[in-house]
Amino acid sequence: MLFKKICLDCVDIILICLTLFIGAGAQFRSDYTYSKHTNAYYKFHIESASNARASDVCEAEGSKLMVVTSPRDLDVAHGMLKVYPDLDGKAWIATDGKEHPDEDEDYSDYDSVEPLLTLVSQGRIMSGTKCNVLTRDGEVRTAHCITRHPFVCKTDASDVQYDPYCKIYVKGYRYFDAQKSCYKVPKYAASWNEAYSYCQAEGGHLVVVNSVAEQQVVRNLTKVARAVGSEVPWFYFVGVRAQKPKEGGTPDFRTILNQTLPEAGFNTWCTGEPNNSDGNQYCGTILTFDGKFNDEDCTKTLGFVCEKEL
Ligand SMILES: [Ca+2]
Ligand SMILES: [Ca+2]
């Protein structure tokens, strides 16, 4: 009997060790692709962004704009770029400070340039600065940092850390014992759809508020957070959405788990909300001041909260 108990304890210890060992780099976000040749994870972002915004997005995903540490990195990124023949012929990668041929750019297309004043005011850029791009022919060139292009994020597998408390392969989640859940407020802003995908790729979901106590946790986290690029810094997207109702109908707000809000356990809206004020507000946000809900335009760029239940 004693022997059996000791053996079971051994199995437990071995399993924990294996989890910690395998956890160190065996997995990452599900939207990244692993290459065994470089032992690193990559994601090709098809949306165009300035170099500064691209860096923010990679960082928010726990990676970096791709630093080229071997020619194989360029092979992987080039392969990803080739999948999208219709896209811009270049993608941001990390700037290495070396000399590269300059990419001729039509600078008159101001739609493809992030407002210079925003970046200068954020101290992110000097006018005329050049950053590195990977071109469709597989070469590294330079381009104006403020122009918008797709981009490649990368993280080495050795930099991926397993969080044994939240059972997740990304950083930034905080565990709350009373909720038996972990939460993260990413340091960048996104549309509701992008936020949904972001949390999903990390193994969590957009937060579902199930009680007043959980509302307080979320509110306290958003109060001290800073979502770079948010259009309205006091609103954060949550896992609540409604379909556009038929003419004359009212939106039926549900959680992403398809519960009504009373079923989920929290159904408190700001005064006068949901008001569908611009006729296009079908996504739920939480207000940092009082932690109550407000309906917002799903395409707005806002901060958001992810939850990972245990
Ligand atoms: Ca919850
Ligand atoms: Ca509203």
C-alpha cells in the first residue's frame, strides 16, 4: 500500500517536471508557426502598420519584429510573404543598423503613412528615419519607418515561458484565486474581432464577467492599464456582442459563450446604455470609471481584457 502511494507521488512529480520541461518552449500562441530549423515561432501579419505600430503589436503578442539571426529566418519570412501575392511587396522586420539598398517608395500616398505628428509626439520616430523591410524577392532593404506595411513577428522557442499558475504559454496573465481565473489587459488596442482572435490564440477568451466580484477585478485591472493606440482610453472591449436586430428590434446582447447577461451573472449597464448611439454599437465594453457596460462600435480600436479560466 505504502509502495503504491510512493509510486503515485513519483508519477505526480514526474508529470509536474515534464510539464515544466515541455512548457519551456514547446508551445506558443496558436496563431504562430513553429520552424524546427530555427527553433522559433513566426507570425506574418497581413494588416499594414507603421514600423512603430508593428513593433507594438509584436510586443503585445509576446514576440518582437523579426530579428534576423540566420539566413533561415529570411527563408521562413519570405515563404510567408509569398503566400499573399496580392499584398504589398514588402514586410517590416527588425532594423539591424547595417547598410541596405533603399526601397523606392511613392511618398505621395499619404493614406499609407501613419500620421507623423502622432508618432513624433509619442517620441517614437524622427522624420525621415528608415527601417528594414523584407522584399518579395527575398532581399533586405530600407523604407520610411512611417509608411505602412505588413510585418513579421518572431520569438525564439527558448524565450517562451510556461505560466504554471495560469497554464498558458504566454506572459502577462494574473491569477485571481476567488475567480479561479487569470486575466490580462494587453498593452495595445484593437477592434473587437481582433481582440477576440488575440485572446483565443493565447488559449483564453475575451473576458466574460460572471459576478460583481469579477467586475471589480476587471475594473481594477483596466484602471491601471494602458492600451497603446486606443481611441477611447476609458472603454475596454469584453466578451459581449449582439447581432444587428431586424428593423424595430432591440439588440440581444450575449456573452461569447452564448449566455444572456443575466445567465452569465452580470448585467449592469452605465446609465442610459445600451443606447446604440451611432446606430452601429453591437459590441460590449466595460467603463474603467465604474466597471459597468456600454455598447460600442465593434470596429473602434480599443483596449480589451482576456480571461483564462482554470
Ligand atoms: Ca469569467
Ligand atoms: Ca453606447
